[in-house]
Amino acid sequence: MVNFNRSLKFTKTNISNIPTNKAIVYKIKNAAGTNLYTGIAGRGRGQDRLMEHKELKHEIVPGGTRFQIAQVKTKVRATKIEEQIIRREQPKFNEKGK
């Protein structure tokens, strides 16, 4: 598995500080630390993707107050990790059967 960074507040400032040089796997969590949503973003798209969850009405994860990321070498690897996390943790806002 990969190592996720420490949990950060789900703010625009923290999102703007995440690295863009690799693909990422991310988790959006509630205040209690429960994983609500797991997703991926290709190289250069991590900040945009997290902002979509923060600002776009149809993408918002209700109760999401914190996030974590893990950088990976490729988007293909990120997809495999995402699938494993979803299967294991069953985040509330991920589509079932993904």
C-alpha cells in the first residue's frame, strides 16, 4: 500500500499547497476521521480535483472537513490503490461496485 500524508483541513489554502508533479490518491474525511470518499487525480490535476469536491455542488462530499493524499508514479497505479481502498473501507460517497 502507499503512505498517506497527515490529515489536513479541507481548505483552499491546503489544497493549493499539494504537489502537482505526480498522480495522487486522496481521501476526504469527516471530523472523526472516517473516510467519506476516495478518489484519484492524474499528474497536475490533484488541486483541481480536490477543489471540485469543495466547490461544485454536484461534487461536494457532505461532512468532508479533512483530506489526505498519497503520491504515486502513475494514474494506473493510483486506480488500483483507489479500488483497494474502496473495497476495504467502503466510503459512504463512493459508488458501489466500483
